[in-house]
Amino acid sequence: MNLEYETPTRENFESVLGYRTILDGTSFLRGYEEEIEETGSCPPINTFLRLLYTNNWLINTRWQGWADEATAYFEQPSLLTLADTQSLRRILTVHVRIDRMMPGEIADLIRRGYMLAILNRISEIHETE
């Protein structure tokens, strides 16, 4: 896990953004429905989560204090258009931590298109920096 003050590099942005086309649509989880139902995850999700870990998108900290912030963004996805890199890292950290306690959180966010919305915002930030 990464520290909050560490910021993702250009390479970190690009690695994660490789998933934008993959998460655009339902094919990412197709064929894994039964496994997700039973375990809350599947190999493609695990690979994606490892990518977030290794590319400085998740923060090693007390994430519980950010749960309300993450919930606000989830309930009003239009707020993502204002989110900066640190906010996105917090949001991702909260959801990944929730997924560890309640498997299936990340699969649900992918199905709903919310994870794609986060990656789209990461892309916007990447293009402007």
C-alpha cells in the first residue's frame, strides 16, 4: 500500500487507464457470474485490484474517516467531475476496503458503471496534467 502524500506517476495513471476500455460494458465479468455470486470476486477483479495496489491508487491509512466522502460521490456520481487525484485515491481505497469486509462491492461498482466513471475522471485529470 502507498502513503497518502505519494502521488501517482504518469506510468501509474496509464497502467490503470488501460482498464477503461475493459470496464466499458458488461463483458469484463461475463462468465464469472457464479464465482462472483459465491465469493464476491473473480480473477479479472483480482487482477484489477492488484493493479490499483501496485500503481499507487490505494492508500495505507485509516480509511474509515473517508467513508462519508466516498458515499457522497457514490450517491451523486456527477461530483466525480470535481474530484482531484487524492479524492479518487480515497474513494478507491474505501471501496476496496469495504470489498475486503463484504466481498462483492467492487463487482457491484463495475456492474453499475461507477468504477468506469472513476476511471473516466482519472483520464480527464491525466489529460490535463
